Amino acid sequence: MYKNRGADGRNNLCGRKVARLRIAREPRLSQRGLADLLQLENLDVDKNAVQRIESGQRFVTDIELKTIAAVLGVSADELLEDDPPER
């Protein structure tokens, strides 16, 4: 059986981290703002694509992962790291 999803049923590993990093920016970055920055880096995504990435509904390609990481100022590895469990 193929495993195209995470253990939690999400289509990507990075979405929650992308959302946390986006919100933590000063000033806070909106989903539309992130989409605009990604478009400036020639990545064809819109606000709806960012929302679907963050919610785990959309797969993320390696090219997208690399660009998202660069725009957010982190490494691609950091986007893929497991977060500590929430209490």
C-alpha cells in the first residue's frame, strides 16, 4: 500500500510550520502576503494555495518547499522538522 499522506492524514509535512512561521513574522504576514512574496520568486501560488498548504489539504513539491523556506528565512529541513507535541 502506498503512503502519500502523513500519519495524521495531511498531504504535507510542512503546512503547520509554514503557518506558524508566517504568523510569527513581524509585522504579521497574511496568507495573501505570503502568496505575493512567493509570486515575486516566480512560484505560481495564490492565497487559496497557501491556505490549502497550511491546512494540509495540498501536496507541496520540492521546488515549492525550497522557495517557501527561502521566503520565510529558514531551511527546507526546518520546515520538515517535527514540532514538539502540544500540551
